[in-house]
Amino acid sequence: MSKAPEGYDLSYDRPSVSEYLRLREDGGLSSYTREAAEKGLPGSLFAVTLRKDGRAIGMGRLIGDGGCFFQIVDIVVDSDHRGQGLGKVIMTALMDYIEETLPDTAYVSLLADVPANQLYTQYGFRETAPKTLGMSYRVRRNNEG
């Protein structure tokens, strides 16, 4: 399994709801309500949290149906700790789990922001266009963003 650099602790669990919301905000990822995070986080198939001095400074999760389709989500490192290869530590832990646990025919996908896509190609992820295009739909109610 993946190891964290000296001074960091890698745990194979999901962050708390507060940690999750803080890391997403710090990382510039889309926001979610506390209620959505409370419901969604327990649905993680596998998750890793990277900590320094007990504080969550990075995370990554794998979600999916358990057999056919899986998605890597929530890869983020706190802005004060970027540029040290910690995203690779998180991805390596997720990929170790994927390679050791998922069925041989599993389809694993992710949505990559540029330039983070360069990290994911190091783990064998490839753009699917022009054969397929990623598409999304985001529910927004009450005039939220």
C-alpha cells in the first residue's frame, strides 16, 4: 500500500464532513451543502485522507456500484501543502485499491480539471474523446450557484 512522506499520515478512511467541506473549498472545487456531504460521504467505496499534525490536508475517494462502474472523486490537497507530490500519494493509494480489489472488467472514470489531468495520465487514464464525451448535469434549486 501507498506510504505518506515523513511528517504526514495516510489513513484509509474518509474525512469528516467538516474536513471534506473545508478541503473542497480550499481546493476550489464545487461546493456542497453539509446535508449533501453527510449523506454522500458514507457512500464511499474507498477513501483516503492525508493528515499533518492531525489536520486533514488531502483526500480522495472512490465511488461506484461495486461491480461495474466506479469513479474517482474529490482528489484535493490543501493549498499550503501543494507541490510536494501529495496528490500522487493519494492517487497511488486509490490505484492500489483499484488494482487489488476491483473486478477485472471494472470501468473506472474521473473528471479532470486542467492541469490535474497530467497527474491522472501517469496512472493510465486517457481522454475518451472523440469516441465518448463526458457530460454532466448538476441539480440547482433555490437559485444556488
